[in-house]
Amino acid sequence: MMTKPTWFDSRIENALLEHQSPDDEQGYFVYQLDALKSHLEQLQQQEVIKLWFAVKANPLSKIIQTLDSANFNFDVASTGELAQVLAQGISPDRILNTGPAKSKKQLTDFVKLGVQTFVVESLNQLTWLNEVIVEQASTEPSLAKKPTVLLRVQLQWPDGEKNPLGGNSLTPFGLSVEEWQNVQVSDYPNLDICGLHIFQWGNMLSNEKMYSLWSQMVAPLTSLAADIGMELKILDLGGGLGIDYLDEGKQLSWQQVINDLADIKVQSGVEELWLELGRFAVAECGYYVVPVVDRKMNYAQEQLVLAAGINHLIRPAITEQPFPVTLLRNSNAPSQAFDLHGPLCTSLDKLGHLPLPNDVAVDDKLVFGYCGAYGFTESMPFFLCHQLAAEYVFQAGALVEIRPAQPATSYLA
């Protein structure tokens, strides 16, 4: 008999069961805003760290507005993300500009729009930002202000693991300690270079390992600050706090995170410690609902073909981390593992090998959990000219459409 997974909130289940999808709605996302608000309030019940939301995780207006109401600040990595955050009425002094591809033009645009905090990832970016401030001082002296600048440092770890954003893999994010040692803070008088940025790992699920990595960072970072003449006031530890997608009993303890970071703050001697949260902030509030189009047996393996796949939900294909799934109806049938495929003409279009009741049938709907982060925003919606996913919010007991499904004709010239 199927038991409801812990991640599937019963308050939203009835709304999804009652929802009548239009004929052209092949799959849709739902974000549970009341639950999100409650979760964010819990994250803010501490005085150890300053929290930033990584907008890349979910840039939907309603999500940003909910984070704004919880007093989060915003980490933006593109001009598009900046425009989306500013459009919600958020002050630019609550925005942090990250990302490896900052041209001088982009830096100029951000400064003109009032952004005052930057993570710099190359010697070029440092020079360009300094020039932008000099140029602004000559043309608009009343607006000229030293921006707060953090240098992004790329450390490598000896334990052999690989990770898309860090670990011991060479990435485009920041520079090594050796490269940053070519800099002297005093050579950039128009910038307040007072912080360092580091990213340890992605989707970390062990408090002990995370604390160990954070502790290993302190010595090389404080040493670097001293070498380049920086008074180290801010340490940004990036993000990477994980979600236990497969319910393996590996959930992080937020209280332990706070306790560990209080210790790191003392070790490093900084005034401010920052974290950029993406999935840890918003993943649990989101669901993705998609109908089954076909079921078949192939080489002794049961397969389900779904109306949408990585065109709406690509993360399983690029990280081998499937989102958990359940059937959107009751079933007393025993469970068995299915290969879950989308409709695209590529073998990459697979959402996982996951258990479902063995009476799952064509036209049944599946619900994927933890889709509030890195869901539709990260996917490849234009391949094969399938429709764009609809998005809904669930708030005060009501399911409200925010954006309807869009056919291929809406984006094809």
C-alpha cells in the first residue's frame, strides 16, 4: 500500500486533485507560499549570519516577494535577475552581484542602478569596477560611492570528490589564492575591498563535513587577506546547504549550521558572515505535476513516458539527483521501480529510476517534490518545441495560476 511521502503536504494534495488542467497543460509547477513564509521565518531566527537568496534558484515574482517579506537580501548573477528583483520594489542596496561573467558594461549598468555590493572574480573585473567608479565620480560626483567588494577565492580539496561548483575541479569561479596574491588592496582606492567569497560544495548533507570544510578555509583566507593588505570584515561562504531528495535520513540540522557558523565567525575574526541560500530556502515549497502518457515493458524494465521531462525539470539529467515522486491518487497496489522518461528525442530525458505503485496507468498524474528550486528556471524548455510549463501558487487554501502554459508558437519566430 502506498504511503504518502513526508515531503507531500496534505494541505495542497486536495487542491491538486481538484485542479482541472486545461487540455494544453502538459505539466505545471506549484509553489506553496504559506509554507515558504513559515520556513523563511525559521531561518531568520538567528543573529549569526546575513542571509541572501540566490535568485537563480527560482526567480518567480511571488517567490522573490515572499523572500523580501522575510527580510532576505538578494544574490543576482545577471542583468535579467537584477531587473526582476528591482521590479519587485527591492532596494538595490540589498543586492549582491555574483557570477563569473561580469563585463565592464555590466558593472557600469549595475553601479548606475544603485548596486553597491560586488563579488569580483578576476583581475579584469577588479580593474574594471575601479574604473567604473572613477568614471562615475567624474560625471556624477554626487552619486559616486565606494562599493563593497569581495574577492572570490577558488580553493581545491584533496579528497578527490568532484562537484559542478567547487570541490577539486577547476571552475570559472574566482581565482586561486596564488593569483589573488598579485593584488594589493591599496592599489584600488575607489573600492572598499573588505571581504572574501568562497563556495565549498553543492547540496551538502553532512553538518560534520560542512563544518570541516569551513574550518579548513579559515587559515588560507585570513592569510590571503593579510598578504594583500585587506582588513577582512566579511566572509561569504556561498551556499551549498543540501536537501535530502531521496529521504535517506541525511537532513541537515539548521541549528547545528548556526552553531558551527558562530564558531567559524570567531575563528576568522570577521564582523559579518554571509550565506547565499537557494535550494535550502525554497526547494521544499515547490511541486511539479505531470501526466503519464505511456507505460511499457522494455528488456524486463517497466518504463513510464511522461508528457514533459527535462524540458521542464532538467536537474536529474545533469546531477543524477532525481526529485522524489508520488502518485496523485490513492493506491493499495504494491510498489515497484519505474524508469521515468520525458517526451524529448534524447536518452538524456530521464527523471529517475523511482518507486511507484505498480497500478500506475496512462493519464495518471505524478507529483515530484522539492521542486521549488532549480526546477523550470534551470531547464531546457525550447527543445522539440514543447509547451512552456504553467506555474501556480498555493496560498490561503487557494490554487492561483501565475503564468499559463505557453505553446511553442509563443516563442518561435
